[in-house]
Amino acid sequence: MAKNEDVKNGVIFPLGDKNEAYQQFFTGQSYLQGLVSDPDVSVGVGNVTFEPGCRNNWHIHHDGFQILLVTGGEGWYQEAGKPARRLHAGDVVVTKDGVKHWHGATEDSWFSHVAITAGTPEWLEPVDDAHYDALD
């Protein structure tokens, strides 16, 4: 049984639907619940939930940023050239413009965060299994 299974029922915000629009940029299954989609607001806000082992590809936000507010479970965040950081509920991550990074669940836990994103994402290569499996 995976840890933090209660996360799949939604923590603060609903789980949302399977994240089919971005599935090609994820390894494993994620879910997305849009929270703010006002055309007069220049940031997107969404609740993203990751099944155990799910993570997104390396990516960069151009002319913007990304803020992650961790709401449940356990996950990883890593910037290129730096060690991965284990995330828990209450953690906050700020990714600045142009920084290559990825984030997702640990192998054995559900994970959820609110993503506040501005700018244009550039999706890159997947986080390879050997790299991911070596995280501790």
C-alpha cells in the first residue's frame, strides 16, 4: 500500500481529472484541478496530484516563474546541477525564470501541490528511471 493514500481524495482542493492535456510531459499518472483561469490574471493556478512514482519532465519557465505550495504527501523537487529536495506538506518552492527543474511524487507516496505559474513552459526530456530510482 502506498503512503499518503488519502491525498488521492483531495487534501484542500479536489483531486481533479486525469491530467490528459499534459500527459506527454509526465512519467506516470497525474491529476489536475484548475483553480484560477481568469484571462485578466497573468498567472495560472492549479492543484496537481501525482500518483506514487509519477513525476514531470525536466522543464523551464521562460519569462515567468513557478511557485509550488505543497499540500500533501511526499515528493521531490530538483533543479539542474543541484541535489533533489524531498518535499512534505507545508513546503514552498520558488523556481525562478529560466531554471531547469522537475518535480513529482516519491516512489511510494501520493503527492499534491498547488502550482502558481507565469510565463511559457519549455518541456524537455523525462527524468530517467536510473536518476529517479537513485533518489533517497
